[in-house]
Amino acid sequence: MSPRRRDAEGTATARAGRRAELLAVAAEVFASRGYSATTVREVADAAGILGGSLYYHFDSKESMADEILSTFLDDMWTSYDRVLAAGLGARETLAAVVAESFRCIDAHRPAVVLYQNESKHLATSPRFAYLLDSHRRFEEMWLGLLERGVREGVLRADLDRPLVYRFIRDTVWVAAGWYRPGGRLTAGEIAKQYLAMVLEGIQAHPPTP
């Protein structure tokens, strides 16, 4: 490799790393202050750079939000698709999907908060139409999984499945508001606790005679 090409690749790698750092800062600012209320200048201040310098990496605040959200959703759907293609039973698939959801919260917590708080507003823009597509796909996945669980006899047939879907969705993803990496419980441990409560309840089992 020529020195010129090596230098060019080194520069590209450094720029990509810096871009990722700036996106992480922007995600935190959007999550804590709200996307609409945050200016490019405030993101630049949080990153410790001049406002104009941010435009070297991103042409707008919208571009930053787009990359933050699309990166999170791409990761989420890659992991979900891998679980759905694994050929597991419905109960095992449900458990794996919940575990992957908490992994995504751990890896993309500010992006998840941004999605929860701003997706309805952002989806009115054609650029963010994929947010609505993802929401529909998510609902279809869960309702299909719950229906399969009933057919396989591992989930109760007397419960309203759309209501169960909303309960699980909200119970899991609202955790992004309080979850912090490095806390008392890991994301995997929290997922196990949630699954125990959803699938087994919180009532103590009577002792076996």
C-alpha cells in the first residue's frame, strides 16, 4: 500500500470515528432535551466544537436524527430477523425477542428514547417514512408471534392479543427511560426478570406438598 493511500485510509477512519462520536453526543442531547427544542449549536456545544464545524460532518440536524434512528432500527431488525429465522418455538422466540430488545436498549438507549418521544412527529416528513413502516412491521411481528404461541398451546387463548402486544411493547421499551448501562442489573438480567414476570407472573407459587 502506498503512503498516500495509507494516509487517506487513516484520515477516512479517523473521520468515521469522529462522526460516530458526534452522533453519540447528538443522540444524548436529543434524548434529554427533545429533538425539536435542540439546536445544532447546542449539539456542537455538547461536543465541544464550534457550530460551523458540525456541518463538516452533517448537513443538518435532520441528518443526524436520521442516522441515529436508522442505525438503531437496522440493528434491531437484524437481530429480530435472526431470531425469527432460528426455527425456535413460539415461547422461545418470544423470550429471544425480548432479550434482543433489551440488548438494543443497552446499545442504543438515547436513540430508543428519541424514537419513543419524536417518531410520531418525525414520521410526518417523507424522509422518516421508514419509522411508520417499522412500527407496522413491529406490530405484525408481535401479533403473529402471539397467535403462533396460542396455536402451539404455550400462550393463553383467552387474552386479547392486541392488548397483550401493547402491554409487552410498553413494558419493555419504556425501560429505556430509566435504564443505564453499568447499573445493578445487566440488560440480559433485566430481560430474564421481565420474562419471568410476563410468562410466570409475580404471585408466589404454593409450596409443593
